[in-house]
Amino acid sequence: MEFRHTSVLLGETIENLDIKPEGIYLDGTLGGGGHASAVASRLRGAGRLIGIDQDEDAIAAAGERLKPYGERVTLIRDNYANAVEALAGIGIYGVDGIVLDLGVSSYQLDNEERGFSYRYDTALDMRMDRRQSLSAKEIINGYPEAELVRILRDYGEEKFAKNIAKHIVAARRNKPLETTGELNEIIKAAIPAKMRAVGGHPSKRTFQAVRIECNRELEALKSSLDGLIALLNPGGRICVITFHSLEDRIVKSAFRKNENPCTCPPDFPVCVCGKVSKGTVITKKPILPTEREMEENSRAKSAKLRVFMKKV
């Protein structure tokens, strides 16, 4: 299957990266290489692009797409949470710009065997990195009921988290749940019929929650933003595209903290904590897709872009 993914907020991201032709850039969520190829096409001379992705299919597809840029491009199979160490491994200790396009790619959703989508009846998987042992199947069959409730409530913002978790636990007592189709039926039974008729597919929030847990998506984001900002050269920019409120909140908070890290009480006349601003939040409000982009790509609807610039 061809790795297809339409890059969201592409023009806005490239504009805000403020690309220097001879700079070094990191795409931490390479996917099909959409953002990466737009960056690479603007590089000249000593300019370099490093692309990171934990999905082997993404690395293969992006490798093909980025072939025209030759040795200017380096691809690494890893999680962007390990980017600082991965770049140090190839002798890079500072970059001029970083792109993170979070969430799941169109290819992953549309590829039946990967188990990301509630639209197909297939094995419960949802691993972005198929080298890891934890999959959706282990979560659904192994997590205690209270933990399932927490995941569905916190990561899926699912109103019926308790009832869905209860139904999952009851069903798995008879036999382990193996497929997305089985999970769909359980979710359907746990949500009142009148509520299933509104707000999109009844499984949407549960599948999102399990995927986030399976791939430790929020932990990766929380643990890496400070290090990625530290990796930026003076005047360098990090552009992060999020697709739901939990991710956006983490990015907004991290950017704000790096802009104003002072922990002194507000009534102190001068700062004594010694924490110095790392830079400036460029986007006081997030950049949203245009009406046209949302019409052309339904997956752009919830996208938000936030930008931070390192102190010069």
C-alpha cells in the first residue's frame, strides 16, 4: 500500500520555520515526508534535513520521496522523544528549526492491517513502532478496569468511559478480545442508542484513547519539548501541529514556561530564581487551517499550529 498522507498546515508551517538555505532542520514526525520535502527543497550548500520516525513504513516511503535531495537528507528510525541523543549520535548538537506533526498519519489509519481504524475489522494492534511489545490487544485485555476508565476519560474525553470499560472487562472474561470489530460491538452496546446517533462514530474516542496509550504519545510530547527547545540554535524555531486538546495544552504550557520560566512570587520586586527566558512564543493564538483546507482534507479540522522561537 502506498504511504499517502496530506500534510496539514504545510504552507503555514514552512512560513513560520523561516528556513535558512544553509541551516540544519529536524522533522521529528517524518510520516510520508510532506513537510520534510518542502523543507529539503529550500536547502542549499551545507543545508541539512534530519527526518525521524518510529514507523518503518514511513521511513521507507519518505526515503523514496526524499531521494532527489541526496546526502542532504538523513533518516533515523526512532521516536522523536529520543531526538537529542539520536542527533548527537551523528554529530549534530544544534538545529535551526524543528517540525512535529503529531497524531496518526492517513496511511496508518487507512492501512487495514495496522488496526488504527474502527472502519475495518482487523487485529487489535495500533503500534506506530511494530518493534514494541505493547499493542492495543494487551491494553484491552490486560489493563484493570479502573485504568481503562482513566485512559478513555483522559485521552479520549469519552463521556461513557466507565460503561465502556465495564463492558470490555465483562466481555474479556469469556474470551480475549482479538479484533477491532469485536471492540466496536462492545463500545456500541455500552453507549445509549440516542447518543450513538450524534457526534460521529461511537468508537472514535475510545480508539483515539487506546492509540495514545499504546504509543505513549502524550508522555513523548511532555518529556521532549524542553530538550527540543534547548536543541535549537539562537533564532531557531519549533513548529508543532496538534490534533486534540490534550496535545495542544501540553505544547501551549511548555512554550509558555520556556518563554517565562521565572518561579518567583508575583510580589517580589526583582527575580531571584535565576531562571532566564529561552525565547518567545510566536503564536499567541494557534494558527488554524483555512476553510478551504478543511474542505479538502477533513483530517485538518482539529489541527492547531503553535510556534516558538529561541532567543537570539
